[in-house]
Amino acid sequence: MRTLNRLFYILIFCVLAATSTNVVAQEQAASENTAFKIAILDMKVLLQRSSAVESIQKQINEYRSGFQTKIQSEEDELRKARQELSKQRNILTPESYAEESQKFESRVAEVQRMVQKLRQELNQSRNIAMSKFDGTLNKVIQTIATEKGIVLVMRKDQIYIASNSLDITDEVVKRLNETLSTITVPQPGN
């Protein structure tokens, strides 16, 4: 019976030793397979320091300023037309006044549609320019990631805490500004 107990304990010991060795080997292999480099990119800083984004914003502001001048002119004309209509209220017949009032409201609606269209065209031009920027940005990030063996780049605003050594923002900004310093924003409406 003693021999049988010893044999049983030896067998259990061998099984546990073999199992634990296998588990340790599997953990080591898994850690070797999952070891990868990650990096962090601060998009807020990148957008603030990018020469291309600055050029886009400058051009958009110039287009917006031109649109504002046009809109202001239309608003001034509408104010004058409203004043003129108010002056004629007592002079015109109710039917004529209603007709003139309808024409004025149509003109107001027309100006509102024009303003909306100008805003849409401006946004579309900005989106086209930013699309060019995004394409170049992705290429720069991919190049840096390949050079450094980085397999994952995450946005800083989506991370709770991380080491500053993982941040590649400065290098991305530098290369991006070397690669793409300006972008021509297409003329809105074209």
C-alpha cells in the first residue's frame, strides 16, 4: 500500500511538473508573439502646428471674408427694401401692399438660400483640402511607423495615461511640414 501511495504521489508530481512547464512555455511564447511597439499622436497639437492646416485656415478665412462682404451687401439691400415697403404701407392698396410684401419675403428667402449655399460650398472646399491633408498625414505616420517598427498608433485624446516616450507628435509634425507646407483650397462653388 505504501508503495502504491508513493507511486501515486510521484505520478501526480510528474503530471504537475509537466503541466506547469507547458504553461510557462506557453506564456513565454505568447508574450513573445504579443510584444509590439505602440505610439501616441496628439492630433490637437499636430493641427495647431501644421503649416498645411494653417494655410487652409488662412484661405478659408479669405473666402469667408469675401462671402461676408457679399452677404452684408444683400442684407443692406433688404433693409432698404423693408424701409421702402414700410413707407408705402399707407399709400398702397391692401392688395398691392400684400403683393409687394410677398415679393419682399421671396427676396428674403432667396438671400437665405444664397447664404446657405455659400456656407455649403465653403465647407465643401475645406473638406476637399483637409482630405488632401489627411492622405499625406497617413503616409507620414505609416513611414514613421515602418521605420520604428510601430504596429499601433493611437490618438492621445483617446488614452487615459501613457508614457511621454511613446509620443511621436513632434516627429510627425516635422516630417509633415517638410512634406506638405501648403495646400491650395479650391475656390468655393467651382
